[in-house]
Amino acid sequence: MSKYEHDIISTVNLRGTVSVAELARILDVSDQTIRRIVKPLVERGEVRKVHGALISTQKVTDPPFLARMNENRAKKVAIAHAVAGMVKDGGSVMIDTGSTSAFVAQALESKQNLTVVTNSAYIASKLALIEGNRVFMAGTQLRNHDGAAFDRAAFDVIASVSVEFSILSASSAHPLRGFLAFDQCEVDIAQAMMEVSARTVMAVDHTKFNESGGNASLRLPTLDPEDVVVCDKRPHKSFDDLLDAQRFVVAGGA
């Protein structure tokens, strides 16, 4: 393996996804050189190429944040716009970390005078520079794979604010065990956000509904009847009991 090949694989695995142009800048070579070097890497399955970018094929418990934003992108965008439609100008929201939540933040850029509390540096950066918004970053120490905070300061900020909506995501869902996460800190943050919110919105695409529950094993807090689940389509009927326990919305009305 050449040094360029090694550097490309290392960079892609570290970041999750990197554009060809960014790799060319990092390695100080042309885009054409990157494409030439990458071709055999793609053929060997060491990286994956989509729309001018490279995605890691490295197996991890929860794919890197930017890579996850490229998964089921159209579904997540549709869900995000449906969720944003529930939030009025001048509204207040808490938003967790996650790729679907990141798209919700993008959809909320059209709103005015929002109060936003989030433990995601990405989401905070999206909404903080919009005139009229008040954005509170919950936490000080950020995870390197998604830029999210789960330290004591994050919980202190969340506990100090009351909002209309908490907007949450899940790693997967099981018919009996409900919505699931990989890490206990994600469960604890979800609980903290729900406790200070009038209503919770769970934003999750249909691929997360897995009759085996997938690899995630930790149960997120149970939703209340007045809470809302927003999905791109109705999952398998085995999830009817889980979803009928609160309001269920199909993004786009499909």
C-alpha cells in the first residue's frame, strides 16, 4: 500500500466521510490524482465512493456522524421538514445529537426568534448565527465522532430551561422494547430533555424499525400519549402497538 493510499484510508476512517476536493487539499495533490488513487481502493472495498465523496467502510457500532448524514438522506430531510412545521416562530426547542436531528436544525433555519438548547455543536452552529435566535450550547467537552456533549455541564444547562418541544432521535426501535440507543449517556440526555419539555417529538426514519432491535440495546424513555413520532413511512405492523401509544405522523402525508 502506498503512502497516499494509507493517508486516504486513515483520513476517511477518521472523519467518516470526506470529499475528493478536501482530500486533494489535505494531500496537496489534484482532484484527478485523488480519483486515480481511490479507484483501486473502491474496487477492493476499502472505501466507498458516492457523489464526489468517500465514505468509510470501517465497521463501528454507530457510523460516524457525517457518514450517517449521507445515509437515507431524502428520508431524513422529509422528516426534518415535517418536524420543523410543528415549530412556530418564537418557539422553544431542545434538540439532541444525531443525523436526523441535524437535518431538523437545517429545516429550522427558516424560522425566526427561536430559543434552542442542544448538546450538539453542529446543531448549535447551524442556528446560533441566525438573527433573533437564542441558542444555548449544553456542555463543554465534545465527543470526537459527532461533536456532542454529555458532561455534567450539559445536564445543568438542560435542567435550567423549559421548552415547548424536545426533538429526539433513536439508533433503532424494537416492537416491545421501544426506541433504543447505543450509549447510556444518550438515554440520560433524552430523559433530561423530556423532563423539561411540554412535548417530545421522536424523529426517526423507517429503516430504524427492526424487529430484532438491531445492535442498540439501551431503552430510551417511554413517550407519553401527547408526544409525536415522525417517520417517512409506516413501519411493519409489528410496531403498531408501539406507535399507536402516541401520535404518529408520516412525513409528507404519504
